Amino acid sequence: MATISQTALQNLDESSRKDIMQFIESEQSKSKVQLSIHNFTDMCFKKCNANRPITSGGLDSNEEQCLTNCLNRFLDTNIKVVQALQGSSK
């Protein structure tokens, strides 16, 4: 991964510096979302698989229902957090 030195940033005009900083912030946000999804997937898989050996390429009905419930709780929680944050910023 390439890094940008402070000297290189200082040599840019203000508009270019602003564009680069916005790009970096955007990429950091994407990275955080990807990490959250990875952690969520890992957590739900461990919860729903219960450390059983994987014997097929598909999910059985219990695993599928568990993963659906886990996903729904995750989404419900995130919606509530966003709503709470939006309510506190008003």
C-alpha cells in the first residue's frame, strides 16, 4: 500500500489536497464497512455452525434459519444505532 508524505501533500494545490483527503476518508470508511461485514459473517457462521464439521457445500435448514435470524438482528441493531445517532444530531 502506497503512502503519501506530508511534503508531497504540501506541494499540491488546495483543491488537490482536499480531493486526496476526501478520497482517503472514503477508502477508510469502505475499509471499516468491509471489516464489520467480515466480523459479522465470522460471528454468525461460528454461532450457527456450532463448530460442526462442514460436510457439504450447502447449508442445512437449521443453519440457514440461524443465519437468517443472525443477519436480521444485525440489521435491526444497525438501524436502531443509525436512528439514535440521527436523533442525537438534530
